[in-house]
Amino acid sequence: MSRRSSNWEAHRTRSGTAGRGARRWHLGAAAQRRSEPRSPEALPAPQQAIRTRVTAGAATLLIAAGGGIGVAVSAHAQSAFDAGWDWIASLLRDDPPARLTVSSVTPMDVSAGATVIYARPTRLTQQQMEHALETATGPGVVVPNAMAEKVVLTNTGSDTVYVTDIAVHKTCTRPLNGTIVYAPPGGNGGGPEGVVGIGFDLDSPHPLAQKFNADSLKLSGRYFLNHDLPVVKDIPQTLLLFARTHRSYCHYSYEITLHGDGKPTTQKIPDKGRPYQITADLIADKSPRPLAAYQTAYVSGEQNITAGGAQKPSASSNNSIVKVDPKTWKPSPEYSPPARR
């Protein structure tokens, strides 16, 4: 064999080997490109959404069609067919979240006592104190130990909305010791009849919604553990939301979880404005000077005529409220302290 022929054979061998390797590389790269999924970014966002819904709808139609074909075979197939169409409708429907209208919120002192407390030493008029004791409201007024809000909810939508939970959000500090207006119990206490009572113990690290008995002022069991609260269209639902503390001064608000045909949602009470507030009292019931922890004190009732340390009211104002020295005031034997909540 000639030298030239040998060189040619060697060149042909090398070229053939290199050519086959290059072809194998190109074929492998092409196969890899074919196997790679198309990036979603290749389509605009509206087209992506349409493709997703069409794909889901097509799959559901197959399921529904399968159910429809089986009608002649099985009685269960009709329900499968209906479920398929309901699924399609739910995919294409974009219902707004459930929502209720808070028609009214009324603060209520559900205990028999009418004592109120202020954060700082406060000079009060007779009219201011009478209004505070009667309504448990007014500038700076804080009710001790227990408080309730009567909340009226209205469903103006087209379907029943379910309250599935109520949470309380709180911030607590030391009890207030500024001014106390100390009044005897008036009546047996309790809340309105025919309402749903739900209560919270703010002294608990994580208060949960409990059943509240407005007559006994007792909490028992978790309210939403076994059932939800339906609010039917155009029929107002009244709640009595109760909170208590024996340790702290707390600001708090409520958050209601709602479920309907749309997406679950939450509503806050109060919706706007300041949160509610409540304070544990510092009344020492067993002490001869029960109000000594306060900086300023006013006492209501006939007991002021004989109570030590009180400013004696006129004979025509036996039920007036008078200022006393909290460090020295002692109740008369006839005096009845406010009911403990």
C-alpha cells in the first residue's frame, strides 16, 4: 500500500469517527430540547390563565362525561355527573368573600355592680359619675373585671353565612389605680335574653371562645368546637361577646371568621376606632380600708352618711356620690360592696 493511500485511510478513519461523534451530540441535544417542558413565561399572563382553566375544564368534562355514560349502568353515576358540572362551575365562578354587616354594638355591664375606674386621679361632677355608673360609658371610663358588647350582625347577601370562629386580640398591663367610683350592687346582673353568649378569659395566655351564660356569668367549654353559627339572609343575629380579667388592664378587640359560598374571610369588631378596655379592680374586700390602693375615690349610696372618712352629704341627697379619702375610708356596717364578677 502506498504512503499516500495510508494517509488517506487514516484521514478517512479520523474524519468518520469525528463525524459520527458530532452527529450523536446534535441528536442528543435535539432530544433533550424536545423533552424539556415549554416555559410558562413563553405565554402572556392572560393566555396562561385561559390555558389553565381550559385544561382543568377539559379534564372535568371527561370525568363528567364518564359519569354521564354510566347513568344507564349505575344510579350513582348521575351524582358523579352533577359533581363534575359543579366542579366546572366552581372553577369558572369567582365569588366575593362572605361578609356581614355589623348593625350595632352596645357596651353592657352585665354584672350587678356599677363601679367604674379611671386611669388617673380625676375630678368628676355628680352628673358625670351618674352617667358613668348608669351606662358604663364616658370619657376615660373603664369597667372593672367583666364587660360585654351586644353585637347585632346582619346578612344582606343571597346565601347563609357561617361564623366558624371568633378570636380575641389583647394587650394587657398592670391594673389601673387612678380614680374609682365605688357603687353598691344594683339588681342581679346578667345580660339580655335570646342572644348567643360567647365569652373570653383575658387572663389566659391564649383565650379561646367559650360558651357564656349571661345569668350566672360563667364560662364553659369551647363554643366553636362542635358547631358553627349560621347567619341567615335578612334575619339579624345578636351576639353577646363577654370578656373578663382579674389580673390586668387590657385593650382588646374581636376578629370573626366567616365562611360562605365565596372565600373565607375575617371581620374585626370594632371595625374602626379604639379597641375595648377593661381593668381588674384593686378593691381589698377583706381589708378595713378596701379602697386604699387608689389615688382618688368616690363612694355612692346612703352608707356615706356614717362611713368614716366620707364627706357627709346633705339630708336630701342620701344617694349622692361623694368624694372620700381612699387611704382612710371605711364602709359602714350596712354597706354592701359591689358584686364580684
